[in-house]
Amino acid sequence: MIKNILLGFFALAALALAALIVLDRLGDRSTDPLVRCANHVAQHRLMLRLFLETESAKLPEALDAREALRAVLKELKSETASWLDTELAACPEPYARRRSIGYVYFGSGLAAEVVREKKALVLLCPAESHEGRWACGLAGGEGGLELFLGDGAQALELLSRAVRAGERGEVAYTKDALHALRDERDRRRARLGRE
Ligand SMILES: [Zn+2]
């Protein structure tokens, strides 16, 4: 019974996702890389929120954002995973340079509850994107997972807070994720010309 309900849920989720992707493809004509980036992150937010409502309630254990999102699509029984290899899923600049999805993923293995209550940082544009002036990302919040769109200083603050939470053990970022958080924090700080 529960399994059937879950399967029904997954089918609906997959349908909703397919509709979203079609809408995104129709609507993704903005020439502004930041607007495109924010659209892509908003789409990832919807997928991850659906995923976190399933029984696993834990973000995928993965080293990078593309791998994590692929695991999410697999769990949601979506047939559209190849879309993750396109610009429509990526931060546009790293994608143009090396076909990278761009977003740095910090959420590996974090429980939904921790993400929400500790406002854990899940993913963020790399420091070199949008000239370091802007960043899009996802972090925990009252709605479970919120879209972050901020300037360089706000992104630095977000990263610094995440590093502190990781170092204090408030959020169980993996060793690799904590390393990536410190690295992104330091590169943003250097861009902003701070010590
Ligand atoms: Zn971006």
C-alpha cells in the first residue's frame, strides 16, 4: 500500500519535473547569465525539495553537483537525466569554459532536518562566476530549501557561516565538502580584496 502510494508520488513528481524542464527550455532565452543561472538553481531547488520529501530525506552522497542531481533524478524516476549535461542545468560561465555544471556541492549526505534547521549550504556558484559579483545557490531555510541570490559579500558571509557551522560540528559536512567550503570562502575573500 505505502509502496503504491510512493510509486504514485514518484510518477507525479516525474511528470511535474518533465513539465518544468519543458517550460524551462521554452523560457530559457534570457541572455543574462545571472538570470539563466538563477532559473537553473530554482529548478534544482524544486527537484531537491521533491527528493527530500521522500523516505530517504537525506541529500545524495556525491562529490559534485551533477552527480548529486543525477542521483535525485534517478530516485524521482525521471527519464531526463541527460539534461544535466547541458547548459540548462548549469551555471553558464563554467559550462561555457569546460562543460562543467559549475555549482559547487556541499550537501553530501546531509539529513533534510539538518539542512532545514541549521540552514546548511547545499550548493553555490563558484567564486569566479558572474565576476565574483553575484552568486546563486541553495541553502536550508524555513521552506526546507531556499534560493540564495546575493552579491559577492553576501556569498562570502554565507560560506563563512557554513565553514563555522562545519567546524563546530553543527552541520555534518563531509571532509571534502568542508574543504570545498573553505576553498570557496578563501577564493571569494581574495576576490573581494579582503584579508
Ligand atoms: Zn552562476
